[in-house]
Amino acid sequence: MKDALKYKGFIGSVHFAAEDRVFYGKVEGVNDLITFEGSTVDELEKGFKYMVDEHIKDCRRTNSPIEKSYKGNLNIRLSPELHKKAAYNASMKGISLNQYINDAIRKEISSPDTE
């Protein structure tokens, strides 16, 4: 996500509603729907940080996990051609398609171009 806010390990999406002339977003990667908005970039960022802080307080108060728990299961959709190529490449390496996809994601995440 190139246009994102970051604070305390949380990521906030950034959007603009031209008709309403307002910036808005939501905190990504949490179970709750946490939204924020602002008329300026500074207001948007302030709203994002405020909502993250409130979410952390709420989670601590209710003894709930602060971040969404990822189970490690991911359903992805590939074109049939890409699926076939990936399965072929995995087979040629002697690994499962699951391991092949894990390796590809790990490589992308550790890439110097990735923040």
C-alpha cells in the first residue's frame, strides 16, 4: 500500500472523497472496523493516530488482542496460466505449490524495494 499512514505498527489506508472534499481511511489488519477522516492531510493523520490510540485503550480495557490474529490460511485467485506455471516451477524444484508461494512471498517481503 503506497499511500498509507503508519503509527505504532498499524497501517491506515488513505482515500479522498472528491464530492465531500474529505480524506478518509480505515485501520488495516484489525478485527474491528476503525475509520478516520479529515479535511486536510494533517487532520487525517491526527484522526488516524487518535483512533489507533483509542483502539489500543479499548483492547486493553476489554482484555482483547490488539492486532488481528492471522491464522496463516490464505485463499488466492490466480489466472489458470499463472497457476499452471507456478505448479510446474514448484514441481521442477521438488517442492509443493504451497512452499513455492511461501518462498515467493518471503522473497518479495525481504526485497530492498519493500519497506
